[in-house]
Amino acid sequence: MKLTWTENQRFAVGTYDGDVKILLPPSEGKTPANSGPPLDLPGLSAPDLTPQRKKVLAALQKVSKRKDALTQLGVGASLAADVERNVGLDTLPCAPALLTYSGVLYEAMGAPDLVADAMADETLAQRLRNVHVFSALFGQVNGLDPIPAYRLAMKTDLGTLGKLSSWWKPVLAESLMVDPAEVILDCRSSDYRGAWPGPHEQVITLGAVKVIGAKRSVVSHWAKYYRGELVGRLLADDRELPANSEDLVSRAEESYEVEFTPHAKNRPAALSIILRD
């Protein structure tokens, strides 16, 4: 289903009080909105991040105007139009984050359908607000925050701000607080985990492992797919979201062969989807 976002579509403001907080990476590819409201930084979730978001936005726009902008942002000539679009980000139309981000994870998640269904289902809308997408530009946004399509990676060094994963880390540590009872399902890549590792005893990383005989290997592309698919299933399910790690593993086992490794002193727990030939 393809959903066209228009400015007259709105979601009621609210918060979801479930026990699972879902963390997603952004996608390199993003879908520009054809219509919608312009960027409203104070109107995004976590408004305490507004001063920092303004700093990153100003720095990105400045770098994107430079002759060596592609080099500075670490992208090739094929993405020149994306970099040029960065200059006017504060005037471009915005759409919910789950429609703006694209790629394998978001396709497998069924993000457009979830957003469309949330228009008439406030419980689902509340769930999507408890999905946090980490962003080099915004720090983190929830799934329904309206944002423009931009080009910026967390590993980028923006001059005076330095590498953005390091710059955001102390900011997000103070801003993104979690309840001690919450379970955090972490679907992010390492660059974005570095910006906010979270408490090891509450975080469960989600990955995929290919097993052929006695050989095991991590699969990046399919990990994205299965992360998105599991998250989509959890969000669309009529049942309550999992309330603890045991519930989460049990729900995952309904669709996959999985392994669960409890957290250790210096690392979070890991939930791995096992892929066999």
C-alpha cells in the first residue's frame, strides 16, 4: 500500500505507556514528502532537544552549501540532489518519520500500512509514538514525528560539532530516560547504538545469524529485514506488547527459530533469529 501524506492529516497527541520501547536506525534512503507541514523543531517529541537540533541543522545547511559538500558528508555524486535539498530543510514538507525513512527494515515492517491504520486506531498510534528512530540530525524522533527527507549520517564529522555519534551521546543520555521496568528492543546499527547505548540490563539487541552446519555468520541485509518484520508483527498484533524479555522471546518464537543470550556486565542481552539453509 502506498500512502500519500497530506497536511490535513493529524494524529492526536499522546504517549504510550507499554513496557517495550523499540529503537530503530534511520535509513540512508529517505522518501521526500509531496505535501505536508514545514519542519517544526519545537513541535517534535523530546522538545528539550530543540537547541541541539537547531545547532545540527544549521551546521548541516552550512556544510551542504560548500563546494566540497559531497566529500564532507561522505557521499557520491549520485546523491548531489539529496545534499542540495539539505539547504532548505526548514522549508520542505514533512511526513511522519515512519513514512520518511525507507529501505529494507521499513519495508519489512510494513511502515506505510501501520501509519495508515494508526489514523483510525489510537492504540496503534500510541504504539508508534513509542518507536524511537535515532537520527544524526534530530538525535531521536518517534515514529509519527513529521520530518523532512535529509542526508546526514551519524558517523559524519560536522566541523565544530565533530563526529555526530559522539556529539549526541551526552545529550541523549540526559534526554532519553527509561523506566526501570521497561524492556528496550534495540534494532539499531553500531553507529547509532554508540549515540545512546542505554542500560545494559534493559536493552535487548535484535539480530540474525545464518547457520550452515557448524558455521555461523552474521547477516547484515537479512538482519535488517527480520528486524523490521518482527517489529511490524509486534506493533500490528492485537495483543499487548511484550512486558518483559521472556514475553518478547516467546512472541519471537511464534514466527522464528531464535536464541536468547542474557546481558552480561559490559554488554546487553541479545535476541538472534536463526536462519538455516
